[in-house]
Amino acid sequence: MDMGRESRWEKDAMTVEIVFALVTAAVLAGAVFAVVLLFTLAFGLSGSGSKGVLTGGALVGAAAGVWRLVRVLCRFDAERRKGH
């Protein structure tokens, strides 16, 4: 087998890890936004205050999702380079 090419198993493992990273990132972003949404509903915020809090929650949720995605993929790449 050519040492410079990835095996089918390695390609499948990368695909699974990418899907895992995307799904967990989406779930984390949704959970963060849901907490912010519940916060606005619990405290009865309305108008521009509610809009601002929800926009901030969406931004924080998106940032948390991207952080999770990058963290999972970097960890996978580090393990792959070590040969595990």
C-alpha cells in the first residue's frame, strides 16, 4: 500500500469525525440560543431589549458552535498525526 495515501478506513474515520463535529456544534449552538430564549421569556423582556438579547444569544451560540467544531477537528487531527 502506498504510504502517502490514506486508507479507506482513514477516510471513513475522517468523515465520521466531521459529521460528529458538525452535529455537536449545531446542538451546542442551539442549546446556547435556547437558554437565552428561555431567559428572555422568563424575565418577560420585550421590544428592543428582547431583540438585543436574542441577537447576542445567536452570536454567542454561533461562536460556541464554531469553537466546538474547531476543537473536535483539531483534536482528531492531532490524534491522527500521532498515529492513534
